[in-house]
Amino acid sequence: MKKFVPIKNLLALFALISVVLSCEKEEDTMTERSQTKTIVETASGEDALSSLVTALTAVDNLEETDLAGTLSGDGPFTVFAPTNEAFAALLDQLEGFDSLEDFDSAEELEILKTILTYHVVSGVAAKSTDLEEGQKIGTVQGEEVAITLEGGVFIDDATDTNAKVVIPDVEASNGIVHVIDKVLLPQAIIDALNSGMENEEGTLVDVVVATEALSILEAAVIKAGLAETLSSEGPFTVFAPTDEAFIDLLTALGEDYNGLDDFDTEEELALLKDILLFHVIAGAEVKEADLAEGAVETALKGNSVEIIASGETFVIGDASETNANITATDVMASNGVAHTIDKVLLPQSAVDFVATLTLKNIVDIAVATDDLSLLVGALQQADAGLVETLGGEGPFTVFAPTNEAFAELLNTLGDDFNSLSDFDTTEEKALLVKVLTYHVVAGTAAFSTDLSNGQHIETVQGENVGINLKDGTVHIVDATETNATVVTPDVEASNGVVHVINKVLLPQEVLDALAAMSLKTIVEIAVATDDLSLLVGALQQADAGLVETLGGEGPFTVFAPTNEAFAELLNTLGDDYNDLSDFDTADEKALLVDILTYHVVAGTAAFSTDLSNGQHIETFQGENVGIDLKGGTVHIEDATETNATVVTPDVEASNGVVHVINKVLLPQSALDALTPAEPNIVETAQSVADLSLLVDALIQADAGLVEILSGDGPFTVFAPTNAAFADLLDALGDDYHSLADFDTDQEKALLARVLKYHVVVGAAVASTDLRDHQRIETANHGEAIFAIVNHGIRIRDKSDTDANVGPADITTSNGIVHVIDKVLLPQEVVDLLNPAASH
């Protein structure tokens, strides 16, 4: 028996020469001549189909075979008729077959008969217009041909190359003929050709090396270091993927895998070896006839392929969803058998690897998802390398807010944040980073099935998110009162998993920061509060930079008087202060600064809960205010006798806290400035017209009495009226018309002794302190006067006449003055006035 062509030539034999041009020339005449002739007569009358007629004649030499007679019968038949060129192309590919006459043995004629009956469809005359895309038609041989209509009419056989109908619809009396440019080959013939190719010398590796269509498999075996193994004794069964199968795999792997050279890492080489071992059944030679449904253990330990029945043949199932078709069986070698397949079989490890390659990373998924464009923008705006991080190895779990979620957040943040680009300061970008990292869990890809109700998961930001599983839906709990809902769970990425959510998650840290950002400064609060307009006016009128200070960082605690409180203060100050603009001199502005800074505590934001009863707090002015907690209300004690009440506590500001009060607080320094100093005894005397002679006497005595009675004291002075001094001068005679007549040193000394007789040193004795006949020591060398308390108060001196007190108890800063109607006379003066009596 003659040998058939080797596999590498067999798989190329179907690249046939087109005979379209030559056939088209005869199409019209053939149609005209055939309508009254049988199919055989039609073929016999056409030179271009002479090889077909020769083949029919040769086959009919077999016993009980009359193919020509059959095709001359009633029919109807549909015949796909190969041209002479098609038969020539087939013969050219077959070693030892130069013409159809070389099919001379019964076995060879059976092969030729099988080929010819594969071109015949019995029972129908199918025109080209009757054919449908993908239609499968059973032939007399038993196998099917398939119809492809793209770009013409093509007939699919068991090879990789289709036949083209070059002349359709040639009508015969018993059917239809379609002239084709290729001899159709059924699977049975391909198997028969291959079964005759047993290589008694070569191993499976030699078979692979000798087969052109297995060149990539050859390179893979060598690269994976399996050549020696597959050249060993065996036996082995190898499912051998064709080059096209390997090319399909590389295409599926993507741009990073253009050839086997791209399997260059240790992990990739191990994967390639696993894939190849998955194609090998060790210790068995499983021929086509031995194939049976079920799992078959491969040389890759723990991994089996599945033999699956498919019609009259089998397909090979792997860990993927696509089965491999067996394209040639029983290619024999010295150490086993090979079956060629049209797909690279993939174990689970390879499927996982391919899945990883086809997955996008988390950033790529976000970029490719229109509804996550604002999330991508936020990652970029934060400018903290988050895009690079989430594009890295991971694994990460990311809760990804939708565009609508970000829009709602921006709307909540107010007019200062109309878009993500408004996060433009260093502080705002840092805040955005905290928000975004609160959506990221590092170190794990947590799918929804991994989450449990009530679970708490730490985020990259540092705070936890909570998991709430309700009605089959996952909800994410943040620091707000509203949970986020996972609207699209389990979007798998190459470096983790993404859960799309309908709300931007906010940690407590961000809520606190946002609350602080939304707060106004103390000055802004005052400006925005109608009832604090006079306080704002006072700050401006003081012209001491207080507006700028209280608009600064702080923190400050401010007790803010209402407009009514300022109105009451102005009313108390009198006609010189009708409004705050009357504080217009430098001294008055300084006073206003003193008052305003007494309302400010620097360095702390003291809320009402931070205050304690009896507490004293130093103000910016320097003096303290006191805290009085009574009846659940805070009262503020100043230097006056009336406390202020906090009417609106705890108005939080970005730089502190404001407590609105119903009274302007006054420190002692302001009280001193606003209340004139109480006059001393001399100043009091000077201010009373009826004591002018007393003042003159103090001066005339020239004994330092003015200075003494202007000193600290305390003193008690019995102050004679002008009439009392006039009576004294009158009693002294013509030498003393006025106090100026006390002009000698002796007279001045006498006058001084008289005046001292009216002064008590070291005590401010009120009229209520006096007792009847009380002895009162005076400053005049210890001489005493006596109080007579009987129907009024009188003062008894050394004369015979008492002095009446009235008015009494004129208080001064350094003592008390009692006005009397007589100059008190010590013994020396009495003697002077009554010389006879003294003798």
C-alpha cells in the first residue's frame, strides 16, 4: 500500500488553487446544456469536470458499487462537483498519487468512494437560494457539510479550508449541481490518512517537531523543559494544540503576550509547564477507539480533563467554558499517541491567571465607568498619589461613590464647594484625602459574600466602617446618621474588588473638620447677629485692631453684650455719652478697649459645660470675671454689684465660642475711670461755699494742714461755717477783721492750734458713733472736746457755749466732716478772749 502525505503536508493540502476564473467562463453554457440531462450526463459533457467523471468511473469498479448509475437515477440529488483543478490540487498533496488511476486497490477505491459520496446530498435539489447561513446538510457518506454565505456560497468540510461554489445552480433532470473549487474531505478520510502515518521510529517529541502546524507546541515543550520527558519511554497520550490554538490563547492573554518569549518570569514559566502537563495523560496510550466519557487524570497532579460525548465523536473539557475539538486522532509515536485539538486546554490555575490578566485594576475600572468619573476626579484632585496606590498590587476593597453621591456631598458643603476643584488649599486637599482613604480597605479583597452583619472594618484613613446586611443588600455605616447602600457589588479588579455605593462615606474626623470649616468667626457671628450690632460698633469705634484680633485663629471665649445692654450702659454714663461715637478721645477709646477686652478670654473656647460655680477666669483685659451658676443659668460677675446673665450660651465659632449676655461687664479700672474719685476733706471743704473761711484758715495757718488733711487719714473734722469764723473774728476785736490778720508767726501758730482742735486723727467718727458726754481727743496737743447727744448733737469746748452739729456725716475719701455753727475754742483761746477770767 502506498503511503499518504505526512501530517504537516496534510494540514496544508487544503490551500487549493482557485479556479473561479476558468469556471466562470463556462457557467452560462453549462446551465443551458444541463437541464435535460442527468447529473452524470451533465458532468460528462463538461471538460472542467472530467476528473470527477473519472473518479466516479473508478469507484464503480468496486463490487456492488454503481455510483454513476445512482446519480443517473430519479433523484433528486444535490451534488457539489469539484473541478479538475480541485482534484489536481488534492493529488499534488498526496504522496504517491499522481492521478486518479493511482487509486487502484480496493482500500484506496473505498477512500475515493467515501470522498465522492461526501459530495452528494440525496432527496433534495437544493439551489443556492435554498441554502441558509450555518445550515448543516447530511451527505450520502454520512457526515454533514455546513453552509457559509458570507462573501458567496462556501461549503465547510472537516478541514480548515472551505470550498467555494464557483458555479451555482446548474440544473439537471434529476437534481442540482454546484461546481466547487476544492475536493471536500470528511473527518473519516482525515482520520484514515492520519492513521496511516504511524511513525515507528520517532517519539511524540519527534512527531511534534516534524509537524509544521505544531511549531508553537514544539517551542513550548522546549521552553518548559518537557522535551526529555515526552521523549522518554511512556506511554503517553498527548492532546496536541495546533499553532492556531496557541495563537488564540495568546490573543486572549492580551497585548503583554505576543509570543512564548513573553512567558519570562518564574511564575509564567511554571504556568506554561502546568498548561502543557495538562495536555498529557501519563502511563496510558488512549487511542480514538479507547475514548470514553468521564474525567481523566492528567500529568498535572490534581487536575483532570473531561472527555465529553458530542454527536458521534468527543470533545475535551477543561477548566474554562469552551471545549476543545479533536481535529485529528491516533497520530502514533514510539512512546504513545497524539490527538490534535483546536484549543489549548487550561487547568484552573491557568483560567485564574487569564482572568487576572483580563481584569482591569481598580483605577482602570473607575476610569472606564462613566458613573465614577467624579471619584476619579477626586483621586486626582487630592494629589496624594492615590491613583498610583490604587493602581498598584493591592489587594484592596474600595467602596466607590457614584457621581450623584459626590454631587450630593458638594451640595451639602455649600457655595464654597461647587466642584471638586474647589478643594484647592493644602488643608482642603488633606481633607479630601481623608474622605477618599475612608473608602479603602487595604490588604484584602472583601467580596459581598465575605461580609457579615455588624462587622466593623478598619479603613486606610484609620476609622472603621460598619456593615449592615438587610433584605439581601449590603449597607455601609459611616460616622453620619445615613448609611450608604451598595448599588453594584463585587466588581472584580486585578488588584481587589469594588463595591459601588450611593453615598460618600464620611469619618468622624472629616465631620469635625467640615463642621469647623462651616463655622463663622466670632466677628462674623457678631456681624450676622442683629442684636450684637452695637458690640460690632464698639469694636470698630475702639480702633485698636480688636476686629482683626477676634477674626483671627483664637481660640477665644467672648461674653457678648446685647444692644440693650450697651444702651443701658450709655444711659448710665449720662448726657456726655448718647452713643458709642462719643468715645472719641484717645482716653475714651482706651476706656472702651478696656471694657471690650474685659469680655474676652484668650487661649480657650470655654463652653457652658466647661464652667464651674465660683470659678474665676482671667480676661484679656487683665482682671477676672467670676462664674455664678444658679438655677441652671450662667451668670457673669464683674466689678459692679450687678451680675450679667448669659441669655444665649454656646454659640460655636470657628475660632472659639460666644455667650450672649444682657449687661456690659465693667472691670474695676473702668469703674474708676467712669466714677470721679471721692474728694478728700480739703477738696470737700473747697467745694462747700459755707466753708470757704475754714479753707482760708487752713491756708493762712501755714502749718501744712492742707497737705495733712489731703492725706490718707482717716480724719474726723468738725468744720465751722463762715458765720462761725465771723463770730470768732468779731469776738477777737478790732485787731482781727479777717483771717489775714493772723499774720505773725505767733498768730499763725495760734490759728493752727485752733484748727487742730477741730480735728480727730485716726478715725472717721460718724454721728451715730457718738455717745453723750463722750470725750474726743483732738490733734491739738491732746486737748479734748466732748460730744453732747441730747435732742441733737452738740460739741462742747472750753468755752461756755456748745457748737451745734449740722449737717453731719459728710463723707470724704479720707474721713468724715461734721459742719458746726461755732469755732471750737481750746483753753488757750478762751483765756485770750477773757484775760480777766484767766487771772
